[in-house]
Amino acid sequence: MRTSGSRLAGPGHVVDAAELLERLAALPAEPLITAVTLAELAAGPLVADEESERAARQAYLQQAEADFDPLPFDADAARAFGRVAASLRRARGGRRSRAGVERSGGSP
């Protein structure tokens, strides 16, 4: 949560968009999000099929923008994400395309 315009110091729990939307009531005492989470939330209203869903997603985005000072997602974080994502994909025996569709074998 925002504190005097500065980032929170100390241990925290970085939450992604899915966790933020699905488990708002169960968030840690001091949740942290990254700029990627805001990017995911920003895409939500743009891809919603129904106006009511678009409005709900826009409200979530605006609330997150008001409540959180997102952590940057820098090159080190991107490389760490790549390692974790690759490991998970190998463990599942499948691959994901850029659109996030699960595939078995082949190239993305």
C-alpha cells in the first residue's frame, strides 16, 4: 500500500493479478505488487467482452493504482521470471505460446 509516496521497506509478498482479483480478502498484511501486475490489470478492461465485466475490471485497475506503489519489473526480475516459467513449463511437459495457450511439444 502507498506510504508517504515511498516504496515499502522490509519483507512483503508480491501478488500477481490473478491473486489480487481472486483473493482480495486473503492478502497479506502488507501486499506488494509489481508493474507487471498493473500491466495485466490494465489489459483486463480492454479485452472484456461485456460492458459489466469491463466496468468491474476498470474498477479493479483504478483501485490497484490508488492503493499500491508497484515495484519495478527490471531486467533482473525478467530473467528470474524466465527461469521460473521455463522450469514450470518443463515440469508440465508442455509449452505455452505467446498468447498463453498450453501446447504439447513443438515450438511456441
